[in-house]
Amino acid sequence: LRGSASMLYGRGSAGGLINQVSKTPHRFGGKEITATLGSNGYKRLSTDLTHALSNTTVMRLNALTHDADSFRDSVNNKRQALAPTVVFGLGTPDQITLAHYYLKENNLPDYGVPYFRKPGDLEATPLDVPVNTFYGLANADYERNSASITTATYQHRFDASSLLRTSVRTAKYARDLWVTAPRLAAGTTAINANTVVNRGRPARGGEERAITSQTDYTDKLKLAGMAHEVLAGLELARERSKRWSNTGAVTNPPTTAFNPNSAPTLAANYFSSQGRINPNSFVSTTRGLYAQTTSAITAQWKLVAGLRHDHFVSDYERTAPLTPLSRTDNVWSKKVGAIYQPTDAVSLYSSWGTSFNPSGELYQLDPAGSNTPPELNRNIELGAKWDLFDGQLALRAAAYRTEKTNERNTDVASPTLFLLSGKRRTQGVEFEAAGRINANWEVFTAFAFQQGRITQASGQQAGTQDKTPINTPNYTASLWSTFKASDRLKLGGGVEGVGKRFGNSTNTSALPAYERVDAMAEYTVGQVAWQINIKNLLNRDYYEGVYAGHTVPGTKRATTIAATYKF
């Protein structure tokens, strides 16, 4: 969902957000089991089972177990997940949905390779070593994550146009990380067999608990001779967070650039010296009240207007002798737009919206943040949508500009106050197509060309002015298409492209542009569908993960074969 969206979703929705939709039971659901094997020890088993207890009560169960190595030496990912859901009153005016989601991960994490700047170069680039080179400690590093989320939803349909829906959710998230961050020794000007790579140790953990309630009322009504679609809602949330640093008295042993030892002999007290330090806790409460209307002024013109108020209170407990911190923010978020539909197949639109980022949005405060109001953002967009082939194919084009109008900058003269003096913007154009060209040919494609710029910076951030923000490529492109060659055979392929990205806001490290080609084929025999997917078909080297001190390579050519049995 693009653009500043705090009017609907509250804090933090500056440039957009991902809308995740969970699988829910329905009357016509079936049962399927999928087993997948692939390159680099890839193994995955998943199930999706739906069972109707009656005409109005339906259960659905999704589960998976996943175990995969990597093209990177020693890296491994293991996860298990379970998601049961039951709906009561399906298809009736009163419907209740109970759902739970559980995920557990136990990984050997990967921080990739460091950057290296050759003498005379303006920018550092990823260290030129084989892409499988792993600088971590396979006998010490770990990443353990878990999530447990329970949701209860009640909806009452008054009639065909009006609906009241309330969702209450309780969630617990846990993270524990002990990982190696590779860094070249200071002053490194050449790379050879003896070049030292130091092993830093980012290590931390945390637990978050949240209980939220969201109530939405939607209706269609006639007022002043115009048709209106109305949304009104109330969001309540209480979030608790505990965080700490993992530390050890024994430092990580260094290694060499071309021959790293991933399992060196560690000191006898390496693990016994580990502990937690600097624990802190964060508690916040949110109350958001919002309303939006879409009004048909004429048969061709519609106006959209929305307003939301957030009351956000945050309290932060720090390790003694540091004192607690707190902050309260009251923020209005706005949205307005216009839609012109000259025909049933064409829509032209414009929109303007705002969002905000309070100092405590990441579950922590510092003295400067506790004295600083939220950052504010705005988004302007002009676009057009076309529906072709009786609505089978949708086209979209848009031009947009997103601005942060008062970014936090560190005040050199005062450590207890941020300067809300920074500004940055991203502007660009997008083109999209999605749907069917004919009964057998589907296509999904998107191209975006953008320019990101830090337009104003001061204090300690003064060196970033007129630079490009981290991980902001000047273009992204994707194309995916499938063709149904027969009743049993489907073929597909596509390409993904990303432009040059910078690894820091001073633009002294950069990652090159890349294109990756993927392909698939599916063949159905009776109740079993066989599918083969090939990622990075041309086996190109490229980099996906962008961080300030390191970058993570993208996968080499990898193949998976899956069999799905439906019954």
C-alpha cells in the first residue's frame, strides 16, 4: 500500500506498508499437502487443510516444517509454523473468527561480506571474494526467533451495505541473536591471502508483547443527493518491550579474507562468559480515532477525505543509574484525494496524505528523543488506471513525491535535544500491468524510476546533505509471466532488476545494479501438481542485503521441485 498512510494505520507509515492477509476458512476449501526438495539441502513440508463442521462452521489448518542450507558456507535456516483458524456463523449476519499463528526459527545467521575501497576509488564496494565465503562462526553464532499471535474477530452485517467489525489480538515476539559482523582491519589498502578480517559481534535479544483492538464501521449511504462510502474506526493498543545486549568476555578470533575458518577453536570460557547487559523496558499505549469518506459528487467525480487523531504515550525504563524517560504525542493525520472516471474502464486520480514517526516508535527512547516531537511526512501522487479485456488486465501509471519535512538531526551543541531540521524526499514514476492477456497468458510487471535525496541536514548529519539515502535504487523492475501450454502444462519466467544502491547516507559505499532471471514449469497429473522453480537461472553474482558495514550476496542458481497433492 503506497504512500503516507497514517490516516488509516497510525504511526510509522511514511512511504507505504505491506498488507498481509491471513488464510481464512471458506465453504469450498479443500485439502492439500506440498513436499519440496531443492538445492543446498532445501527441504519443506506444508499442509493446508479445510474441513466444514456444518454449513456455518468451518475449520482450516496450515502448518509447515522447513530446513534449508545455503549457497553460502555453513548458513542454515530451520523453521516450524502452525496456524489453525475456525469461523462460526459463516455467511450469516453475525460471524466470529478465532485464529492462532505460531512460528519458531532456529538459524545460523549470515552477515555476508564487508565493503572494501580500492585506492583511488570514490566508493567502497563488496569485497571481491567467492560468493560462498562465510566469515561467521558456525560453532557459535545463532539466531532464534518466535512469534505467537492469537486473534478473535467479530463482525455484524446490518444489511448489504453496512458492517461493524472488531478484532482483538494478543501477540508475543521473541528474538535472541549472536552473530558475526565481518570488517576489514583499519587501513587495509590491498587484499591478499593474508588480509585480516575482524569478526565483530552484534548480539542482542528482546521480547515484545502487544494487545490491540480495532473496530471498523463501514456503510454506504445517500446524503445531500450524493452517494457516500463511509469508514469510521477506533484503534487501541498497549505494547510492552524488553530488550538487552548479549555480551561475552572473550572476543571473536579474526580470520583471513580468502581462507576463513568458520569453526576455529574457541577459548574454554567462550560460552560461559556470555551474559545479558543493559536491559531496558518500554511500555506504550495508543489510541487512534479515524474516519474517511468517499463521496460521488457526480457520476464521474469522486472525492476522498480522511482524518485521524493518535494519542501515543511511551515510558522507557533504563538501567540504573540512568533515569526513566517518557513522552506523550498527539498527532493528526490527513488524507484527501480526487478520482475522475470518464469511462467504466478508466480512472484518473490524485491524492495527498500525511504520516508521522514518533521518537518512541521503535520501542526505545533517549534523552534527546524524549524531548522531540514526531517527524512528519507527506505524500503526493497523480495516477491513472485502465481495465482492459473486460477487466481481465489492469494497467496503472503514477507519479509521486514523498517528503520527510522535519527529520531528526543531532544537535552538536546539545546532547539532550534533536534538531527537527532535516528534510529528505523520494520522487518518481511507476508503471504496472497485472492480469490476463488471454485465457492462457498471465502477466505481472512493474517498473519504477525514482530519485531519493537528503535535501537538508545539519549537526552531525551535515555530511549527508544532497546525498542519496541508504538502499534507495534509482530504478526497480520486475516481469513475471506464465503461459498455459495445455490443460496439464504451465510454463513461466521472469526477470527482476534493481539499480545501484548506497550502503550509507554519505554515499561512500555502494552496491552495483543487477538483473536476475527466474523460471518455472508445472505439470498436473490427476490430483498431483509437480512444479519446478529455478531461481537465478543464469547464475549471476549479485547483492541483495544492504547494510552500513556489510552486504549479503543474493542466491546463486537454485532449483526446487515441489509435489502438491490435493484431495
